[in-house]
Amino acid sequence: MIKKCKNLNELLNCKDNFDIDEVTALALSDKSVLEKLLEGLKVKTETVRFNCEKVLLQISEDQPSIIYPEWDYFISLLDSKNSFHRCCALNLIANLSQNDPQKKFEKIFDKYFSYLNDVKLIPAVFVARNAGKIMKSKNKLQNKIIKILLEIDQTDRDPERIDLIKADIIQSFDQIYDECKEKKKILTFVEKQCDCKSPKTRKVAEEFLQKYHKNSGSERGK
């Protein structure tokens, strides 16, 4: 075990060519390794933190049931003063929401989307970015999430930063547009972003409208 821990520490401290598959395999076969990864999210060494997050994100995507029992731990990270902890939790919770047999996400819905108003920009970006996968897996919450995203201008943030977040909102809308019932509202929102201050958001908006051009005319006419 001492040898394994030493090798694991070396792996987690690897800045270049980090072998995520090797560490993931270790975590799936040894609970103590998984526990070390969870603890690693809080260590001071940046490389270790990021590598631990990468592995946990991969597990949350491929075998979410393995870390689903750690849900409350991830929720606790949302209250951290460290924005990295909050971002990590937002991403992991979004992945776990896709396979959520106990419907735990519904209980923290308001808390999760409150981070659109986070004091830091990046947590807000991750909420907007993750909204698409959450809407796909939580169909009953889709209209509620769409409404929140469409009201992004009401958040207490500098308009230019809000414009940056809108790029991820549009990309989330793209994931559910074909099946959603709010096409007209979404199209109106996206059209407005063609004149926003963020070059990235303008580009994403134009691509969205080009993709759904055949539908946009008929939807705007309704």
C-alpha cells in the first residue's frame, strides 16, 4: 500500500502527460484511492487539485454511481470561499444529475442556479455551460431552467461579463432546442446577442441562427 500511495502521489503531481486513465482505474479498484482523490480537491497544490478533478469528472461521466454517494460532500464544496471548489462542485453535480435516482438535484435546484450570480465569473459560466446537460436529463425542469437563463440580464453583474456568459447559455439552448417548447423565446434571446459586446457570443449566436435558420422564420411568425 505504501508503494501504491507513493506512485499515486507521483501521478497526481504530474503536470505533463497526466495519465487520467491509470488513476481512474486505480480509483475504481481501490476505495482508498477514491477517497484520496476526493480529499485532493482541497489540497493547496494546484496540479494535484486539477488532476483529482479530472479523474472525478471522468468517473462522474462514465460510472456516476461510484461517486453518487458523495453528493453531500460536493454540495458542501458549493459553500467554499475558494472558487475552484465551487466550480468543481458545480461540474460534478451537473454530471451526477444525469443519473440521479433519488432526485437529489431537485432539492438543490435553487442553490445550484444561484451561482449564476456568483461573485466570480467562472462559476457562473459553468452553471450556464452545464445547464444544457441538466435540461436534457431533467426534462421536467427544462422550462424552469430556460426561464432562469433568459433572465440572465437581471443578475447583479457587469453587462460585459453577462455577455460572456450568454455564449454558454446559447450553447446549452442548442442541446435542447429541437425538443423544447420555448423556441420563440430562445430565438428572440439569441437574435439579440448578435449585437452584444462579446465577439465570442456574437459568433455563437450567429452559428445558432444559421443552424436553425429553417425554423427561425416560422417560429418568429407565431
